[in-house]
Amino acid sequence: LQLVESGGGLVQPGGSLRLSCVASGYTLDYYHIGWFRQAPGKEREGVSCSSSTGGSTKYGDSVKGRFTISRDNAKNTLYLQMNSLKPDDTAVYYCAYTSGRGQGTQVTVSS
């Protein structure tokens, strides 16, 4: 399974972004998959994850109520809708499954 993220960018505090992760090589609906982020000087942080069907989702405490994970298995794509963004959300965001991850997409929240 190969993963390619997109949708990152520069946004002001309080703004929104939607990240996408397109999978190829295998059908996404076989996999539990999620997002984590890595900021300079900080430990890797799990953001959210989704069961293979999307019926079960989990969120890190720092993003609960602001971020929403979803998946469209027909399009082999995972999404992360990020609202009410804060400067502390600045990081490289990766989608990942048990055996690999994408190359990441940079999210910068700054005025």
C-alpha cells in the first residue's frame, strides 16, 4: 500500500484545512489507517485513526472536537478535516497504516 498526502498549507489561527491521503496498490478498505503529526522538537503525536470500514474512529485529546477523520473506500482516500486550527497544530501530517506511511504534508498555522 502506497500513500500520498495533500492539502496542507498556511492558514490563519481559527481557519480550516482538509487533508487527503490517496492510497494505491491495494484497496483501502482492508486497512485500519490514520493520521499522525510531527512538529520540530516535539514527539510524534497520534492525531486520529479509523477502522477499516470507518465505523470506529479515535482522536487525540488535543484535536477532539476540532478534527474529523473520514474515508471514502470507493476512492481509496482518507481525509482529515481540521477546523479551528491553532498554532500548536503546526506540523507535518502523515497518513499511516501498520506497515508504512506517506511522505507527509506540511500544515502551518500562523497569523
